[in-house]
Amino acid sequence: MSKSLSNNTFFNVLYRFINIAFPLVVSIYVSRVLLVESIGEVSYAQNIASYFVSLAILGLPNYGTKIIAKIKENKEELNKSFSELFICNFITTAVSTLFYISLIAIAFRAENINLYIASGLLIVFNFLNIDWLYQGVEDYQYIALRNIVIKILALSLLFVFVRSSNDFIIYAYISSASTGCNYILNVLHSRKYVSFTFKGINIKRHLLVSLVLGVGVICSTLYSKVDITMIGSMLGKESVAYYTYAHNIITIFVNICTAMTAVFLPRLSFYYSNDKEKFFELVQLGIHSVCLLAFPIIAGCILLAPEAILILYGEGFEPAILAVRMFAIIVFIKSIGDLCCYQVAIASSREKQVTFGFIIGTVVNIVLNIPLIFYFGIYGAVVASVVGEIVIDLFTFVGLRKEDRFLVPIRLTWKPFVAALIMAGLVIIPLITIKNIILRTIVCVLVGVITYFISINLFQDKMVIDVEKKILMKARSIFRKKS
């Protein structure tokens, strides 16, 4: 464990921040250039392609991370496992690509074919997807820095080539190409860690587990993407744009919350086999981190949804405001589920529990979507998504606790929750008194951050105090060196 958890967390947070900032800047720009209908067309095509991306990756990202983390100190075994996993990825991606080509050749009109080709490049580029290698060896610094360079380049291309609503296909090509460049750089850089080999490889030992996990991933994609597909077919492409943009805002905050705990998987896998006490300590640390971030974010989303939509996307996207507020609870549900259900299940080799959870959640989501979208439009789809997430977490969590009876201590949750309530109460004051939307938003955010920070310190939250002490010690150390 040569790389520190704090260092990994920093670079993973940086990586997630870039992944948040890039689509945010892109969405602000394209919402004013492409307009609602074109955005809906692109979102719908990317949604269709995402099903086949999920089929291509199956369960390799997290399973590959787990395998690499366990044998990264053994060079020979590392080369062998990497080669096996790479071949597995090649096979599943080839199958998925053939299915996608067949679909667009049969189902979509000639005038839309370029858009679906552009979106489908994401599937083709998955041949080179080896992010799991870098996560397994915990090289989050490389992942973050590579991502920054590619995102800046993609953003520059977007500003140059996407100038009107007719450029939506170019936008789709740039989106896919940015992902492809990441994967190409991954392969070129991988020689630092591994060498490809055919000697003694056995892909069967990985393929079966990956297929089991893949069922869960595909079901996860279904329950998270089928709502967009159904909205597009039942309500039209404009409704897809409203729903997608509301969902994107919430996804930004989910990524912020999960960034703190996403680096835990290699350590959880190691501790589960070698030190159960540290395993449970790390789980509780993750729960605490999620609560500290998720509760104030949820309050902020509910209160500032109108300001966020109007500032980011402009007039014409007002239907997304209520969707953002309804979606807000998912910030906590998905973040806590990612740690306590998905990561714990992978680390403890109980992938089937996750798969069954996703299957049940998918069925619930699809069954609810049909009547709820028909009667309540995009808001019905939001309700179905929230219920589906809750079902998945409950089913998986209950199953995992039968063997490992870890708890979610109330003491880790009540302080952030009460601090968030206090924050919300004070944010309402500038929210209803300041007329200018920009000034109102800035003041509300400042009041919220300061109030939450003071409140959580008054409650003497141990994790916050420990982090503050480390920051002060680091600052003093830097100051002494300079003096």
C-alpha cells in the first residue's frame, strides 16, 4: 500500500471535479447554442448507445480493480491477469459493437444515422478501456492529470466547431472522441505497469464472474436509462432534454459525494481478506464522509433549484426545476448505496447479491415508469428512479448484513443532518429577500457554506476536527520551511 489513501482521495476528487466541471460547462454552452430539441436528440442517441456500452464493459471496471489490487506486487501475475482481463473486454466489446451496428442499420432512419454513429463510437473505444488497471494500482494522479488535458482539449474543440443548432452531430462526435482519447493514452501509458502476454492465460476464470456482475451492470443501466428511452418515445425529445439536464445536475453532486469513497475499493478488498476490523472502520469512515457532504447538498438542491436551472441553462428549461428538487434525495441514496452495498459486495466477493438487487430494482423501475410517465410526465420518471434506487439499496444491504453485521451508527448521521437543517433555515433569508438572481445565488451559497461549517464545528464532529487539524499542521509545516 505504497500510495497514501489521502493522496489517492485528493487526486480522485480532482478527477471527479473535472468530470463534473466539464459537462457542466458544456451543458451551459450547448443549452444556449443547440437549444432544447437538438439537445434532446443527442441525449436520446447517447442513451441508446449507453445500453451497449454497459454490455461491453459488463462488470470489468470494479472486478478488474479488485483483481489488480490483490496481485499488483507480483509482476508475473499482474501481467497475466491484465492480459486475461483485456481479452475479456475485447470479446464483450466486439459482441456489443456488432449488436449496436445491427440495431442502427435496422431501426433508425437515414437522416439520423450519423448521430447514432457518433454516439456509438463510445462502444468502439471501449476496446481500449483499461481504467481498472490504474485504479487497481492506485495511480489516481495519472488518471486525474490525463483527464484534465483531454477535457481542456475537448472543450476547446467544442467552442470552435459547435456554433449553431445544426452542429449537434459535431457535438456528439467531440463527446465520444474525448472518451476515446483517454483510453488511447491509457494503453500507451500502461507499459509503465504491465506487459501483455499469452503465456498461461485463462480468461474463463474472469469471464464468468464478469458476466455475473455484468447482469447487474446491465440492469443498473436499464433502470437508470430506460426512463430516458421511455420519455423520448412517450413524451418527445424536448422532455428528454428537461429530464436529462435535471438528472445531470444531481449526478454532479452524486459524483462529489462518491469521490471521497470511490478510492476505498482496493483497500476494502485487501482489508476484508486480512483485517476485518480495519474493513469495518473504513466503511464507517465512508458513511461519515457521505453524510457530511450529502445532507447540505440535498438542502441546497431543494432550495436553489430555480436559480441553478435559470443561471445554467436559461429560460425554456423551467420544467427541470421540480425534477431537480424531486431528484435531490438520490444524492444520499446513491452515495451510501455505492459504498455500503456495491463496494462492500465486490470487496467481499458477493457480486451475486448486487446482481439480484439490480434485477429487482430494474423490474420495479420499469413497472412504475409506464403508468407514472403516462400520468405525470418526467416527474413520474423521477419517482420511479428514486423508488428503484431505494429498493436496490435495501435488498443488497439486508443481504450483505446476514454475513457481515456492520452497522450504520446514528452518531455518524445526526450531526450533519441537523447542521444541514440549520443551514437551510438561514439560507431562506437571502433567498426571499434578494431580487437579483446572480447576487441571490452567490449570497445563498456563501451563507450556506459558512453556516454549515460553523454548525458542524459547534457539534464537535470528530472527522471534521481531525481534517482541520491535519490542514493546520500542513500549513504550519509549509510556513516553517519558507521562514
